[in-house]
Amino acid sequence: MAQYQSAKSRRMLFTVLWAIAAIIIIVLVSAFVWPRWAIRSNGDSTASQSAATSQSQSSSASATPTAPTISPSALPSDATTLLKTMPDSVRNYARTQASSATTWSTSSPIEEYTVVYSTGDKTQDVTLTVAQWATSDDAKQQYDTVAATLTGNELASGNVKVSGSATGAYVVKTDASNEKDATALWQNSTVLIQAHGQKEAVMNFYQKFPL
């Protein structure tokens, strides 16, 4: 009788052990077949990171001012058509100065001006040299001359297009002596414009300039 009970106890013990082993195997298999039960998948992590990055970029873009906080200075009463094409504001920059200039006088432009745009912080001012020639070839020649003097690192370049047709070219470079500053130079038909200032300011400014 004692032997019978001992054998019965061993069988019950084996049954319990097999049941425990089966449960462990089922749990392990489930973790691989249904990974979200055990761990968060890489896809979910990547998607969350991408969403966070996108939200951060959107917040940064929306934080960039799009309107000036200062009023633009009036143009002279005898302003020419070219000078009148200088907008009151570009993004958060307002026109604060417009006066005759002679920077490129050796190339005989019809007219030339210095125009300053500011946010109110003078360290962020963008200074324009604007001139017009009788022909686009004359303007292109001056563009090539000025572009050759820009020896810093190139930030951007390409063609200026109006209604899908190329009307000139542009180039943006850092200053050779100070990489915190930059110059954008572009020719549009008979007009040549140079924008100079702090690098980030120039990059934000020239891309939105309407001429």
C-alpha cells in the first residue's frame, strides 16, 4: 500500500512539473509570436521619435517671426521706380534706411542705392546694395565681377527664375574673414542686389525678398 501511494505521488509530481514546463514554453513562444506583449517594437519607437522630431521642427518653424515689430521708414518723395520696389518689410525685417550709393559706380549703373532692413536689433541688420543697368548683359557682367570677390564658403547658388524662365543667377557665401557673416548676391535681369549681414539673418532674408 505504501509503495502504491509513493508511486502515485511521483506521478502527480511529474504531472505538475510537466504542467509548469508547458506554461513556461507557452509564455516564451507568445513573447516571440506576439512581441508587443513582451516589449515595445522598434517600429513603434522609431515612429514616436519621428513624430517628436516633426513636432519639434513645426514648433521651431512656427516660432520664427513673420512680421516686423518696428515701423518702416518712408522712402524719399522723389523715389524712383527701382527704389519703390524695395518692400516696406521682409519677414520680420522693416526698411529703416534708403539712400543713394556709389559702391558700383565704376560699372556705370543707371541708379544705385543702399537700403537697410532691421528687426530693431542692429546686430541682425541686413544691408542691401541695389543697382540697375541699361541691359541685362551689363548687370550680368557686374554680377560676375562682384561674385569673384566672394571667397568664403558657398552656402547656396543657382538660377533666378521668373515664370519658369531664368532671368539671372544667385550665390550666397560666408565672409572669408568672418564665417558668422554672409553675403547673398543675385542678378534679376537688369537689376543686381547684394545683401550683407549676420549669416542666419541673410539666409532668412534673401529667400523671401520679392525682387
